[in-house]
Amino acid sequence: MKYDVSTIDEYLDVIPFERNEIVLKLIAITKEYFPELEGNIQYNMPTFEPVCSIASQKHHISCYIHRVDLVEKYRNELGKLKVGKSCIRFKKMEQLPETTIRKILEDIKNGK
């Protein structure tokens, strides 16, 4: 969904309440590995260059990893989730592939 916002805080204020927790969790995980990244709004979603972007879409949450090769590397671990070229999609907090996202962020951090 397209939100007319200019900051991540504004984004969190306008997305559906039930998605807020998921987006906050993804932001927190990203900041754990990359505390130096402030993040901003690009393409109407929170973006942490050069690592990832996070979007609340109409029917799901999308986590866009800015390293296509890493999404492919861990594709088997993502099970039945919808996975695109660089995008991991899921609907509920219970589906959040936290362990796999942490592995991807660790690889990015270590330059793998």
C-alpha cells in the first residue's frame, strides 16, 4: 500500500495496527546488526540502505533484502513463504522467519 509519509515514525502511525508489531520487530532486528543505520523512507517504505526495506502491503508484509543472492541462498529455509527475487512475504508475526533473516543480516554484516 502507498502511504504519504516522510519518516519511519509517520509510517508506523499510518499502517494497520496489527502490522505495526511486525514492522517494528523487523526494524529492531535490522538495527541490532546495523545500529549505525538511521533508516529513512524510500519508495514509500522504511529503508535501511544498503541492507533492506520493509513494507506493509495490502495482504502481507514484505521484507526486501538488498542482496538477491542471499535470499536465494536461504530460500529452502523459508519454507512455504512467498519468496521473490529479493523479497520475503508473510502475513502474521508467527510466520516471521526471524532466524533466517538474522542469518541473512549476519552474512551482510560479515561481507559474505
